Amino acid sequence: MKLSSKHVTLLVLLALVAISPMLFPSGYYYRVGALIFVNAFAVTGIVILTGYAGQISLGHAGFAGIGAYACALAPVHLGLHPALAAVLGALISAVLAWLVGRPILRLKGYYLGVATLGFGILVSMVLNNERQLTGGPDGMEVPDLGLRGVLKDWGLDLSNGQFWYFFSGICLLIGAWLALNLYHSPTGRALRALHGSEIAARVVGVDVAREKLKAFVISAVYASVSGSLLALQNKFITPDVAGFMHSIEMVTMAVLGGVGSVLGAVFGTAVLTLLPQVLTAFGEYEQLILGLVMMLVMIFLPAGLLPSILRKLRGAEA
Amino acid sequence: MSELLQFLFSGVTVGAVYALVALGFTIIYNASDVVNFAQGEFVMLGGMLTFAGSAAGLPLLLAAVIAILATAAMGVLMNKLAIEPARGAPVVSLIIITIGASIFIRGGTQLIFGKQIHTYPSISGDTPIRIMGATILPQSLWVILGAVLVFIGLWLFFTRTLLGRAVLATSNNRLAAQLVGINTNFVMTLSFALSAGIGALAGVLISPITMTSYDVGLALALKGFAAAMLGGMGNPKGALVGGLLLGLMEALTAGYLSSQYKDAAAFIIILAVLFFLPQGLFGRKSTERV
């Protein structure tokens, strides 16, 4: 039996989540791993928006901010369980993406870039300025998810790092599975068609505005859930999660790895999440090297890291 | 009345800087279809290098000229090393390349000049000029004068000189421009030098008022980008109007509504404008070819 690319992707991800811990020299790496999975979750949303549909967003961190602050605020003010708070955050993000997306998705290229940028900046500004609610730039605490305690009662005793590693890993697997299913669905095909040419897609009967809006809403939910996971994992959150640099990080991770495929995006996320950890060894040169890596990869491997590496490997076989 | 006038003065000053940054965006965009997110770093370099030069004992004017030339050279380098090799890459890749360049320049500046905030003396003193109950700094007048002169200079350059027309031809149709003998690579280099130089001039002029440090570039780049889009990307008139409008909106919001949300008003109005005019105020309507 020949495996489809969807199953290959899922198997590789599963193996990655399951096997990596055997190579971890210390518990600290569980934390880094969990961070990679959480980032990769948001980046999977970018793959849907940018990789499938060809639309740019420079403000998706705004949705991550909504997801994160939902987990911080809803349990305190509405008495919701943190998990339900994450769902509420995703709902708010979806509604907001639907409202914002309808007018701005008519814009193209850089114009869409500045509109989404504006949205992201508005969200981060509210989080920074409404001190009495969000604690302002100092951030605020997030309640415990409580799942780890439940697992412990069932006899599965995980350290905090281990729990979040596996929990985020499973979330990423589910997110990737959904994204891959979407790719092969009628919506996925419509998105790829309008990526190629909107007019041509319209001619063959694709409702371009509606399909773009769908991709925008779905990717917003991905970003929101990723923000929630980040908040619950760190038990603390600051408005930086909604900042412009976080939006740029998401897009860069997706494009650096190869925005066309989920696996490429996860790879890019791993590289860019690990890079700062490695670069701290370079101290003051950190920013310099980060900028250099971003430029070099995009100039010499425009398709992204993973597709370029795979092509090299295939070339060597042939 | 005097209060309103005061807000207008500060709005026009900030707006003139945004306009200069937006003009820089426009020039590069016209020549190469690239939106250069490192544009704000040019402004930062203008201020920082002028400070470094004057701290090293150079006369202020000489330091400023050297800073502008050095930044222009930086723009040329960036074009040759990062933009030309990536010709034809998708918009997202180009955004990442220029943001990478911006992080690189910021990191380098921090490494060489440290994280301190710097400033240097104004051109004609710090005694505020009183006009109808409001005050304006002499340096603000210099900033406004700078923006106006740059705009007029660019207008003359693009309409009255052969070289300027070559740039316009390149922006209209690169291939056709090549066919009639225009050296489009030179046009690109020139555009980056010009745009970096204009950015540096903005930095030189505004730093005595706002002070400068290695990290002021990003915010300026975002505002300049927004101003350029507001006016309609690729249109110098749009850049000037967009920049001034953005500065005025910020100043009025900060004055009458809330200084915390001054950036919000600007972006809300941009979203509203794009909603009704998807190409910005003065943008060309574009069509897609199948």
C-alpha cells in the first residue's frame, strides 16, 4: 500500500512527538518542545491562509492575544473553566475574523498586509491600555488547566514540562490532521484555485469572497487556540503575545520552512523557535544573526527550507 | 483655538516625518514592487550616525551629510545583496527579507553604538516661536521645510529629468523600459540610494526633537508604510498627503480623545479608507490578468 502524503505528514509528526523525548538530555527540552508545538499550531493556520489561499496577514498575533487573554480573563470574571475559556476565545476570534475579514479580504497583497497589521495593532493596544482589566504591559496570571491533576489521579504522573509537551503535541497532531483534510476538501481545492488566479477561480464557479473569508476565520481560530495553549502553559501572559513581532514570527516560521505544506511549516517553526535558544550563546550578536538567517534563507531557498532540502535529497537519489 | 493650533503644529511636524518615510517607501516600490520594511532603519541610521559623527568632533552639518551619504550607501548595499538576488520572489518572501534586513541593521547598530538614547543640538536653537497663542519649535519648521523641499525635488526629478523619467518608465513596465535601453538595475540602485538618503534626512531633522536610539526604526516603518498605503502605494503625492494626514489624526486624537489610543485612530481611519477606496486615496486601479 502506498501512503498518501497526508498520512506521511501525520506519521512523521507523530514520530517526532513520540521519539524526540528519548533524546532529551534534560527536562528543560520538554518546555522548548512544547513551545515549538504551540507555535506550530498557529503556523498551521498561516499555512491555510497563506499557503493554501495565498492571502497575507501581518496581524494574526491579534487573534493569539484574544485566545490568550480569554484564558486569563474568563475564568476570573465569568467563572468559566480554563478549557471552556479557550473555546470562548476561539469563538470570539472566529466572529471577529468574520467581521473584520469581510471588508478587508477584498484588498490584495500589501494593502491586505496593512489592513491586517492595523487590526493586530488595535488588539495589542487594547491589551496594553486597559490596565484595570488586563494589567497592562505587566501582564496577568492565568489559572491552571487542571488536567495534569486529573491525570495524576488516574495514575499518570507527569512533570509540568512533560505534560505540556505531550498535550501540545497531541493538539498539534489534531490541528495538522484537520488542516490536511481541509487541503483535500472542496474548500481546500477552491482556496488553491483562487490562490492561482481569483478571476479564473470565479469563472469556474468558486465564491472567492466566501472561501477567502473561510480561510481567514479558520486561521484565526488556529491562532487563538495557540494563544490559549501558550497562556495556559506559561500560566502568565503579557500583551507581547498580540504584538507585531509575534505576527511577523508566525508568518516567517511558515514561509521559512515552506508555506505550502504543514510539515514544512512545522519544520520552519522548529528552526525559528530553537534558533534564539542557540543564539543566546552568541549574546549580543543574536539579532544580527537572526536577521541574516531570515534574509539568506529567503534569498537562496525561496521555496522554504524543507521543500529545498527534499529536492536536494531527491536530486541525489536520481 | 490656540489649543487646536498647537495640535495642528505637532501633527504637521510628525506628519512631515511620516511623509518622508512614506516617500522612501514609494520610491523603492515604484522601482521594484518591493515594500521595504527596513525604511525605518534608514531614519534611525540618519539620527544615530549624525550623533556619532558630532560626538567624534565633526561639525554638525558635516556629520549630517556624512550620515546621509553613509545611509544611502547602506541602501545600495541592501539592494545589491538582498533584494536583487531575490528578484521575482513572492510578496511574503520579500516582506520577510526586508524585515530580516531591518532586524540585521538594528542588531548591528545596537552592537556598535549600544542601547543608549541620544540626541544632538537643533539647527537654530530651542527657543519656541509663538504664533497666535501656540508655540512651535524652530526645528519643527526645519522638518516641515525638509519634507516640502524633498517633495518638490522629487517632483522636478521625476517630471523634468531624463533619469527621473527612466525611473517612472521602469515602474510602469520593467521589460519595456529595458527594451528602450534603460538600465533598470541602475534605476533600482538609484532608487534605494535615494530612498535611504531621504529616510536618513528625516532622521537627521527629527532626532533633536524626539531623540533617537537603535530601536526607533520599526515604529516609524509601520507608520510610514501605513501613510504610503493610505495615500495609495506608488504615488508620491499620496505619500505626502498620507503622511501629513496620519500625523494630524494622531495629534488630534492624542489632544482631544486619548493619547494612549492615538495610534488606534490612525489605523481605524486607514481601515475605513481602504474599505471605500481599496487602492488608497490616490492609488491606481489595477486589473488582474488571467
